[in-house]
Amino acid sequence: MQLRYSFRLYPDTSQRRSLARVFGCARVVFNDAVRAREEARAANQPFPKAAELSKRLITEAKQTVERSWLGEVSAVVLQQSLRDVETAYRNFFASLKGDRKGPKIGAPRFKSRKDSRQSIRFTANARWSITDKGRLNLPKIGAVKVKWSRTLPATPSSVTVIKDAAGRYFASFVIDTDPAADQARMPETDRTIGIDLGLSHFAVLSDGTKIDSPRFLRRAEKNLKKAQRELSRKQKGSKNREKGRLKVARAHVKVADARREFHHQLSTRLISENQGIAVEDLSVAGLARTRLAKSVHDAGWSSFISMLEYKAARYGRTLVTIGRFEPTSQTCSTCGVKDGPKPLNVREWTCTACGTVHDRDHNAAINVKTAAGLAVSACGAPVRPGAIPAQREETGSHGFPTQARAA
């Protein structure tokens, strides 16, 4: 399995200028490739191949006066930018044909220098390295200071340098993990758990544990409103407006980082303590169109379930997702009688068949576990690993509390 380990970068002034130059060159090559393909489509001609684009937009463009500055940056970055264009068009056509899961995606668009996120990628051919002093040595940029929060478990195959909307720089390393070593780190257990996700409580477990919802966005709403109001009063194009924009972005980044850290800690704890986990397939997109939209986005259920998925596949656990139409809140977990739908303000109810008094969320968590089949297959549940993409969130100080940080 491939995972991403991200670390904070602290480039100096000259390195920031060099990174801005590389970001700009990669963006120009990307836009030139998109333009070349769009012109070919408008002229009813076949799309130019990757080798042809590389020769025309990089090799020959460096010899011209208009694009001579492309020679000031690493050629690997420019080649990776062309590869990104190929991937974007491949995904677009797969989405048109229905071969790609998820919502339909549009054709690749031109990148702007004002985009909130800029990134470049260095492969092994770029000959980047980590120095003896722990700095990241990038070609034609220099040795950049890195804040190492943990030890890399293996030699990275590539590194992506990212600048986010708040002006922060990150180095994202792609690591090939060892499944046997990962599963050996995990303590053995035969416990299983069902999870009912909600808003009043972020999660209620089938064993009765209730985990409060931190509501990071709600708690920071006052400061966000103030920062956004100050930004709206700044003159467009001024330096003060850019300072205000950074202030708003940093406020949002603080909320997102806190939420991500909460999701990591909770998902790691659940994966560590349980062999099998059952969750419900929630329609987050549908719930986000209701009056509960802000609270739904604040909870971040999709991100949390995605973390459970790749951690379960990595550490040999079982994650079972039941259908969203399963009547978990309407069925008595004691006798199995369906008692009918109930409004959201009903948090406790009594079964009309057996007389059992149920906590709504706890009863739903038990029914989620039963519907997933984990109630009868508590030990040795089969592992169902799937194709797991490289995750950026497996970063920083996230790890199991019982293990050392260093690999």
C-alpha cells in the first residue's frame, strides 16, 4: 500500500522565490498542454501524444525567447506537469464513459497564479535527497529546512512540494508500506463494534460509548466572521487585502487541521481496539442540502470513514459498510420488531412489542453491528482490502499511542 507522509517546510526568502518560479513554470506547461489539446479538438484533429507535447512545449520551447526561462527549473517538474494533464484527461474521458465511479467530472481547466493551492512533484530522476542535517535538497532550489515529526519508515519514491492557501509549505513523500510489518504493529483483538454517526454526538458505539462532537467550525465561527468582514472592507488589489485573505485562510486552516487531527486520533483508536468495525453508508451530499448542512460539513463524516477504510486495509482489520436505507433507528435491537420512523427530537423510545427502553443512537449502533454480520462473526473476521490510494492524512505525529514515533 502506498501512503503519503507530509512534513512542514520552512524555506528562506531566496528559496521562496525559487519555489514561486518553479510553480509558475509548471503552471505554464500545464496550461500550454491543455491549450494544445483544446486547439486540436476544435480543429477536429487527433490529440497530440505525450511525447509530442514534451518535445514541443518543453524541449523546443526552451530555445525560444518567450519560454527561455523554462530552463531555469528542473525538467522533471515540467514532465510531471504534462503527466498531470494526461491523468486529468484520462479521468475526464473515463467519467464520460461511466467507467469512473463517483460524480461526473469536467474537462481540465487552465490553472491560475491566484489559485489557493500550488504544487510541484519531484521523482527519483530529479535527484532530490535528504541531507545529513535533515534538510530536503531540491534541484535548483537548495536545501530546505524540514520539521520532522516522525521517521520515514522506508525510502520515498517521490516528493511533492505544496503551498496551501494559508501560505504554508509542505513536503509530501510517497512511501510503500510493508503489510506484514504494519499488521505486526497492531495488537491482537477479537472485539467488534458498530458505529452510529450523528450530530449531537459525533459517534455512538454499540458498547454504549458516546463520543462528543467537537464542532470545530461552530466554535470558530465568531472569529471567522470577524476576519471575513475585515477582508470585505479592504480595497481589491491592495497589500492589505492580501493580508486579510491570508488571515481568513489561516483561520479556516486551523479549523480543518483540528478536525483532521480529531478524525485521526479517533479512527486510529477504533482500528487498534477492534478487529471488525461496522458503519452506515450515509448520504452526506444529500444531508448537505438540508437545513443541517453546516453541521454536517462540520462533522466531516466522509473524511472519517475514508480514514477507517485505509487504516483497516493497512492493519488487517475488517470494515463493513451497510446500506443507508437499513432501518437502524426504527428497529428494536432486543426483539427485532420494526417500530416505525421517529422525528429527530425523539432521543429515547420504548418498544411496543417487548417494552425495552432504547437510547436512539445506542440502539442504532447495535443494529448497525447486527446488520453487518459482526455480531456473530466476532473473531477472525475476513479482511477485505481494496485498492487504496495514497493518503495525504497519514502524516505528522499520528500513530498508535502504544508505539514509539520512530519506525
